[in-house]
Amino acid sequence: MSDLAGFFYPRTATGRSSLLPEPPWHYSGDLLTVEYRTDPARVAELMPAPLEPAPDDPGAVALIWADWQSCGETGEELLDPVRAQYRECFAVVRCSFAGRLYSRCVYIWVDADFALVRGLHQGYPKKLGSIHQTRPHPFGRAAPRIAPGGRFAGTLAAGDRRLAQAVVTLREPSAGNGFVNAHPMAHHRWMPSIEKGAPDSLDELIASGSASVEAGPAWRGDATLGLFDSPTEELARLEVREIIAGYYRQVGVTWDGGRLLAERGVPVPPAR
């Protein structure tokens, strides 16, 4: 019998078939963000114990489109772009745990299998979807510029139905690209037991964030956002009551693991 290699499924004798390389994972991409306010009760209903809504502005939501290129430490995926490029759209709210403020992704759709499974490992509740966003380019008339007047759009669909669409018109430079997605993430990693009626085999509340970040200039502007009902999705429950602002920013981040906050709802003492 041989030892099996590979960070994730499928593990084989060589490990070459593993869907994911071992972290760290590196990401470069363009973020289109619309921040808005919804009914705080709709945010609170997405907070399992021991999380609580943010004490201030608890109804704030960020809906973010991201056009990513990613790779493991060797960077070999960049020479096989089908393994590196993907797009996603995700909804982020803020929450509180043990007196500290966190961001939390409550819905997310992605268009590639490796990105979906990588996100599940990190605690993101990823599902497959169809995501598109306007790309900037410095030449020609077929792309906007990252400058005043630049207009960027994003669309999201899943299960053959449109879920969201947004347009952001850039107006001015900004100190950042919003406040909702500006904290470490507090996510759950769940795995149901194989035995019917048994407790979850995995039930962890974890914190994670970027091991390193580079970011280009942030731009702020006016935004419109529409959310649409679907028989299998609930994003529209986070109805748009007030638009805060739209943002555009290019970023580069590295992810290299997280930290356990609670297990089966019981807080874990911080490591010394």
C-alpha cells in the first residue's frame, strides 16, 4: 500500500491530481463593490451563535464582484490559465465575536471548481454561478478607464436566473474601497455527519484574513444595484434600502491559513 499525496481530493500516489495545491495561495484581481443598507433583521438571521450583528450600522452590506487570477506558491497555474482565472460575486456583512468586529461572507457564487473547493476549505459558502463584470483597459473605446466618469457593471446569475446587477460610475479617489469588507473574516466550516441524525462531523468558527496585501488606488462613485428573486437563492432577502457608495480597486493578496475561534459553538482559548 502506498501513502497518498495531495492537499485535497483526489489524493493519489503522486498528488498531481489534487484539485488544490498546498497554501499559501496568491490572488490578483479587480474588485467592483457596492455598499448598501438593508433591514438589520435580515442580517441578524444569518448570524449563528456565538456571532452577533455589528453594534453599529448592523444593516450594512457589501456586494462585491471580483475578477481573479490565482496560483499556488510555484505559480505554475499562471502558465495554464484555465487553472488560474475565475470570477466570483459575494455578499459580505459585519458581525461581532468576543468583543471584536469581523466581516462575514453570507452568500457567494463562483465559476470554477478549484475556486469553489478552495473557498469551502476557507469557510466561504460557495456555490456555482455565472459572473461577469466590466474590465478596464488603457486603450480603445471598448473598455472604461479607472478614472472619473469610468462606468463599470457587474451581473450575477445562478440556476439559470439573474440574481443581481450593478453599475458603478467612478467620481473621485477614495481612501479605501468600503468599510464592510475591511475586517478579518469570521466563517464557519461545516461538514454533516455521514450518519443520519448525528451531529455535524465538523463545526468550526474560524478567523482568517490576508497574510499580505497590495492594493492600487481606490475609487469611489455613484452606484445602482438590483437584486432579483429566485426559487433556490435568498440574496434578494437582503433588499436594498439605501445605497451607500460604489467602489473600484485592483488588489493583490496572499492567504495562508486561519485560526480557530470556536468549536461546536464553544469558544476556543487563544493560543499563547
